[in-house]
Amino acid sequence: MGGKLVAAAALFVGLSAGALAADVSERVAAQIKAGVNANTNGAVRVEQINTTPLTNIYEVISEGEIFYVNETGRYSFVGGSLMDLKSKTDLTALQQDKRMVIPFNKLPLQHAIKEVHGDGSRVMALFEDPFCPICRVFTKFVDQIDNVTIYRFIFPITDRRSQSLARMAWCSRDRAGVWKAIMDGARPQLPESCNTDGLVEILKLGERYGMNNTPTVVLASGKRLVGATPPEQFMEELERGGRLKADQR
């Protein structure tokens, strides 16, 4: 989505003026032209407007580029996203972010490995897999974060071998210690026979919320961060969304 937004931003810069197509009424054409001009602060200037098979959706041409707007010139389809030109908001990305939210109180925290660093004031859940290269790097970064409560979830989805290691850690009396060793690269030979219902519950939660990649972080706010989030950005996200509200405590 980030690449699409960059492409959209590029489209809104340095476009020039021109004439309007004849198959659009003068009133609608004038309204679209004025709306696009106002909502982009004059950065996008219309050359041509054409009708489309869709009611109240119009094709706009500017310096050879094509995008689509509604009749007010406020809403536009650009690069597969619906944009609010006035507020400069990618509405598609906004909806995708909402769909990515996982309510923190829906997580089976009783099955997590809990760690408290410092005052534990910020809260996050981390889903990780030992055969995920990024996870092995990210887990070391997380180890260094201060003033955070971490709920680590054993989440073996990357490789079949992960499932065996997950069961070894799950069935161990020292679940936290064995899991840390596994994430550090150890490949122990330990019993795998015990009640793994909790591990299955974690995997079912991942399936329910479409968690297909590791590492995945869920902040107290419910925001989901997937993959290799740059450290500086991650710390900003943790500070912004990592504190439980009173009704979550």
C-alpha cells in the first residue's frame, strides 16, 4: 500500500490545464474541475473529463495520466485505492487498517509466555516462529525494549519443523527458557507428548484473524504490525498504541 500512496502522491503534482470533453455536461464538468482544483490546492489541474459506465464516476485526464473521480471532485480512485482528496486520506488503507485490528482482550493471554521489562507500562503480544529468519532478529530487538510487558505466543506456521519445536517448548516445564533457546537457534530433542490444546487455540486465533506471517505484533490498542517494522517506527507505534485503557486492565 505504501508504494501505491507514493504513486498517488506523484500523480497529484505538477499537472497542467486544458479543455473539457463534450460528452459531460458543462455543469458537471465545471463542478469536477473546481472540486479537483480546490481539493488538491491547485496541484492537479484537469485537461479532460469523460463519462464512464458507472453513474457519477468520471474519468479525468491530466498530462496523459488517468484517474477517476466522483461528480464533486472530492473522491478519487488512484492506484487501486479510494482517496479523499480534500482530507488527503487513503480511505482504502483506512479500512484495511480497521480490518487488521485484533482486540487485545480476544487474545488467549493465558497461553502466552509473559515477560515484564522495567515497569511493564506498555503492552504487546508477539507471535513468532523459530524458522522465520526475521523473527530471530526481531526477538533480540524486543529483548532490549524497556518498560514493556510482552506476551510471546508460540506460533509455528512457517515450517513443518516449527511444529515439533513448538510442542517441545510447550510440553517443557521451563516453557519460557526452552522457547528462548529455540529462538536463539537451539534445536533440542525433548518430549513432545502433552496436552497441546492451548497451542491449538493460538493457531486457531491466528486463522480466525488471518495471521499468515511472522513476526506479528499486536499492540494494546489492537493495531497489528506484521514483519520487519523498522526499529524507530516500531518504538513510535509501541509508544502510541501500547498502553492499556482503564477498561482493558
